[in-house]
Amino acid sequence: MRTPSRRTASLFAVLALAVTSTLGATASAVAQSAPLCTPETGCGSDSPGSKPSEPSSPDDPTQGPTDPAAPGPTESPAPSESPTPSESPTDEPTESPTEEPSDEPTEEPPVEAQKDEDAPVFTDTPASMGSESLSFKGLSGIAIVDVPTADGGTTRTLKISAEEIKIEGFSLTVSPREQAGEGGLVTKADTMTLKGDVDVYLGSITATTKNGDSLTLGTDTPPPLDDVEPGLLRVTMGLVGTIADSIEYTNTDQAIVEP
């Protein structure tokens, strides 16, 4: 085997150094140009001399690893229809939840009228009586009774019983049924006094009490004795009839008044 010459060896050495230097430079260039491989960005081109790739934008969805079965945006559920409110509540409050107590006295039903066996037969049309005052002595009772009338029937009356009843400014008008209140026989007297077991039968009475209160009595319910016992003023009544042991008039006057 021939030993290469020194010149040839030197050439080989130069070539070796050149190759070594070139490889070092190339490796350095490759090292400088090689991009950093990461899971997020991947790796760039390995070709020598290629420019380093620009880092991918974090907003680019194609660069990073793909999440397996990444859920896409779901559609918003359609809003359900709002429940329609009922037009009005089922149980509406009443205008007046509770009844307020009334200051007016409760009307009592009419009392049952008892038949007066001792009463005489009266005309079926009450007379109209007026007076300036009416006073009582020995007032013993007030009741609702039925008395017989001339037409064969009965009438409901308010019966007042006393030992004595005195009427001042007495005026009594007796009219036929067909002309009731339109005229007839008018009797006037300064006083009329009924004495001894007096019973007065009335259809109605309107008066003023001694303390100034108005009083109206009918034949539905008898009034308390205390309401009339002190006496009555400015009395107007429908007089059905009277019974007494004696009846006295003072300064009387009678006349026929045409309707």
C-alpha cells in the first residue's frame, strides 16, 4: 500500500478541517433556525436556511392540540311561554266582609192581638181626635187587642187602661166611611175627663212626651208604660172608642162640617 504524500495528507487535513468547520456552522445554523417544539405550537420546518415560523396566535384554534369531543356551543333553550295570569282571583272579597252593627233599633215583629171579650161593638171607621195634652191617673196597662166592629168583623187596637184620663183642648171629628177625614160631626171642648175603669181603644197615636221627644205608637207593639205615664202633649190619635164609668166635658161645642 502506498503511503500518501505529505501534500496529499495536508490536503486531507485541510479538507477535514473545512468539513468540520462547515458541519459546525451548519449545525449551529440548524440549531439557531430550528424552532422550539411545544405541545401548544408544534414544530417548524427542519430544512436548513428556512425561516423560523411565527408563533401561532393563541386565538387560532388550528394550532393547539384538539380537545377530544370538545362540545360546541349549544342552542339556548326556547323560553317557555309565561303562564297567563287568571283574569281575577277565584274568591273575590265581599264588599262588606262583616256586617257592621247598626245604631238603628231592630224592628220587632207584631205581637199577637188578644180578643177583648169585654169590649163593646165599635164603628169600623175610627174618629179623628186631637188635644193639646193628655194626662193619666192610675195608668195600669197598655196592650194590643182585637175588638168587634159594626160590620161583623174585628179591628186591631191599642188599649190603654187607667183610673182617669184627662184631655185638654179636646177635638173629635166623626165622619162616615166614604168621607173619612173630609168632614162630619165635629165636637170640641176645653176638657174631656174619663173617670172609673177607663179603657181607651186607639188605632194610632202621635204625640210629644213631656221631655220633648217625639212619640209615634201603632198597633204592632205596645209601648212601655214609662213612655206615656207622665203624660203626652200635642196628641193626634185615631179613636176607635172609649169605656168609662163617667165622661165629663167642659165648654163643649158641636157642629157639622161639610167635606
